[in-house]
Amino acid sequence: MPNQPKYQRRKEDRPQEIADAAFKTFAEKGYAATRIDDVAKRAGVSKGLTYLYYKTKEDLFKAVVKNVVIRRVDSLIGNVESTELSSEEFLRGPLLEFMKKVPGSPIAIVIRLLISEGPRHPDLVNYYYENVVARGLEAIRQFVARGVERGEFRREALDHQPHLFLAPMMLSMIWRLVFADKPLDTDQLMESQVELLLAEMKA
Amino acid sequence: MPNQPKYQRRKEDRPQEIADAAFKTFAEKGYAATRIDDVAKRAGVSKGLTYLYYKTKEDLFKAVVKNVVIRRVDSLIGNVESTELSSEEFLRGPLLEFMKKVPGSPIAIVIRLLISEGPRHPDLVNYYYENVVARGLEAIRQFVARGVERGEFRREALDHQPHLFLAPMMLSMIWRLVFADKPLDTDQLMESQVELLLAEMKA
DNA sequence: ATACTTACTGACCGTTGAGTCATTAAATGC
DNA sequence: GCATTTAATGACTCAACGGTCAGTAAGTAT
């Protein structure tokens, strides 16, 4: 019977491991109903250690949300800016693909948390707005503008708010968060909308 | 100095008063962070009385959500079914008006609560789905169908999911709940969408 | 007036959970 | 080996909150 050590010291990995566990727990229970003890158990550490890396529960929450946002956004928005596709191809292809993925991704969880906890964490809301929403909307606007410059779209296409592209994605997200068991072809919803908008912009 | 009574007995009004106070508190703080003591203070009664009319905190929560839903929905959906307008007039008029009102109404608060607390209260979700969502979607579907029968719309209009009408409303609601201070002309968003869909359905 | 009912109060109880910290033991250097 | 550092533990404190219930007084009947 070898004398197994009770634990290993892993200074580097702990914060991320705790953040991952916390994200899952916050996602399942919401902010107020998650207990630090559960997070710690899930991460395989003691409660005390959690407090070594994150000063308070709120700190942990904020760190976790930002962490998820950071890890997702750059890859997604990054490869958008370096595409060779025509505006129409882009909107119908990569943008649509992206939107189809979101409602089932951790971003949806973050949005749920922002909806419930946002009012009590305005700095988080701002962070999310600037790093995700504003950039995303601007990207869409760019593509429409480029389409107009190239003569793909009518000038009036610029009047449309880019939000209209995202509206069905939003509805799909909420639908799946709330009515997970009620059927709805959310992909088709988003496809229809893109076609609708493209038709209008080209006409 | 007249000997004022400490309180009045108002058996009839108390439940509604408590429900109103509870709604406001749940809206501000969410389910878990709401303290029964605060609700009671807000309603001007003692904590004990709250427990006379509502057995548990969860009971109170469910009663409150249903209460809000009941008080709103019937009037809204009711007068929809007895309209003389053409389908197009209806979609462009009363439906649009209705959608513009929702994001600032208590319904938006209820939806926020369902988003955060839904998973832990499946019966509430079902109640809401059957009494609001299903009926709302069906109403829209009816109007499209009627428009097709009357030759106002193309047959293909039926293929569109009614959800597409509501998508910008959803986005507007969430936007206002989360990004209250960031500007967005949500009314225009919904108008554009209705025009977009009508154009497509008529073409 | 007096007796009676019951809406309402508020002190109390038990539990839960955020945050602390003295102690332990894993890693590291000599 | 031995000494030193510090990652990690887990028992503890303390306040908050859901829920209870014995007592109080507002209203009512006689």
C-alpha cells in the first residue's frame, strides 16, 4: 500500500479548474443559489483554496464570465475580418454558421447569467457589450457597407439595423434556454431571416 | 392624540397586495436574493402574514408569476380575435402596437424570471408556454392563414414560422433588460421586420 | 359592556452558507 | 536527511434567512 499523497500542488492549473467548475455551477443554479462549497467539490479542491485564488464569490463570478467571453470571442470575430468571400457569401455562409452555433454554446449561458444578474453587475454588462455585442454588430455593418460599395447591395441596405440579423438568433437562444423540450427549428428560423434580409438588400 | 389602531384587518386585499410587493421584489433581485421580510415590509405587513396566505416562498413565486400572466394576457389576446381588419392591416397595426408595448411591460419581467428560474420551475414554464406563447403564435398563424384564404398573401406565406414576427420583439426585450442604457430604436426594429415579412408574403 | 373569533404581529428557532485562519503536508533547496 | 516555503485543507464563526407559533388586538355578535 503505497503512501499516496493527499493532494498535489498545482498552482498554475487551479484557477482555471476552479473557474470551469464555477461556470458549470453558476450555469446550473444561478448566482445566488451556487454554493462555493459545491464549486470547490466540483473542482476537486477545498473551499479554502477557492478563496486563495478568488477573494469573494462575486470576484469569482466576474472572473468566470469574462473568462468565458475571452476564450470564445477572439477566435470567432478574428477570422471574420480576414475573409475573401463576397458580402453575400459571407452573410449566407460563415455568419449563418456562427449564429446557428451560438444558441447551444457557452455564450448562451453567459447571456442567461447577464439577463439574471446584469443589473447587479453593471461593469460586467459593459464588458460584454464592448467586447461582444458592439464588435459583432460592427462586423455585420462592415459587411453590409462593403456589399454596398461593391454594388452587391442597394444603398438603402445601410439603413437596416444589423440587429435584425441577430434577432432570430436571440429568440432561438431564449427558446432553447426556457422551452428546451418544445420543438422549434431554430436553424431554419435563422436561415429564413438571412434570406429575407438578403432579398431585401439586393432588390 | 387619537388612539390609532396598529393595523386594519383586510383579508380581501392582503393577498394581492403581497403579490404586488413580491413581484416588484422578485423583479429587482431575482428569486434567491429576495427575502420574504422585504416583501412583507414592502406590502406593509409582517412576515408572518405572508406565510398565512402563501405557504412557502416558492408558492408565492409561482402565484406571483401566474397572477401577472393572467392579468395581462386575456385582455391582450382577447381583443385580437374579434377584429374586423384585413390581415395586413392587423399585422401592421394592432400586432405591431402590441409588440412595441411588450418590452417595457411586466411581461418582460416575467420572461426574465422565467429565463433565470425556469429550469427549477418546469410547471411555471409550461403554464406560460400554454397560456401565452402557444396562444400568441397561434393567433399570428391564424392571421397569416386568413390572409392567404382571402388572396392577400401568397400560399408560401404559410411556410414562414410565426416566430419570425416575434424575433425582434424578443431581441428588444432582452436588450432593454440588459443594456438599458445603450441606445437602440427598438420600435423601428419591429416595424422593419413587419414590413420585411409583409413584403415577402405579398410578393 | 362582554365574550368570541381570527387577522395579524414579531420574537424565536434551526439551518445554511460566505468567509477566516490555524494547521498540515507537498515541493524545493542545501 | 533537514529546513524552509507555501499550496492546500477543513474546522470554525457569524450573519442571514425561511419558516413557526404563542400572543395580541381588531372586528363582530349578542
